[in-house]
Amino acid sequence: MRREVPDKLACDFQQYYGCWDYASFPPAVAAALAGGLPEESRCIRHLAGGVPDTRLLLQAAILDQLRALSYYFFGDADHEPESVVDRLMGKQRQREADTLSFETPEAFEAARANIIQNQKKEVSENG
């Protein structure tokens, strides 16, 4: 971590251990202290690929559920709230243009049959 993210390591050592100069520690001591950093520390989040800590994800999930309840009971039907958890995890919201909806089961079955027929046609042409 000293080579990869020295600034984050310095911040974590200052925040969690009150140490301004982590380089003054023997390497074995610094490694032991770095190994004891909590999940929400900058270095551990970096090693985990930037994934937020569990506590933050849990809070975001609670917020998502509250926003969903508020939306379903009082919200605007055209503007469903975006998931905070998805945003924290770096997932993009699926665009509504990519989503198909149907008024009746018959309309769904007709569209499904059309898609299957087109796929069979493509396979036979490329065969």
C-alpha cells in the first residue's frame, strides 16, 4: 500500500492511529497496523475496488426502500427514484427506451412470437 496509495495510507494512519509519519515505523509494524485498518478506511475501500463499506450500503438500502415507499404512495408515476445503492456500486440505470411493457398478456405473447420468428430467420440466413 505504501507504493500504491501512499496518500490514502497516510490519511488512514493519521485518522485511525493519530500518526503523522507512518514511514517512521518499521515495515513489519506498519504492515500490521495497515492490516488492522477498518473496512471503511480509504486503503481497504481501494483494495476492495472502490466498493463502499457495508454500513454505507446498508444505509443506502434503507434510503432506497423509504424512497420506494414514498414513490409508490405519493410519487409521480413518471419519475421513479433512482437507487442509491446502484449508484454507489457504479451501476447505470436502465434507460426506459430499453424496456418494453405490454398492456395485455396477448400483446406480450405476440411480441415474443415475433422476436422468436426473427431470431429463427437470422439463424437460417446466417446458418
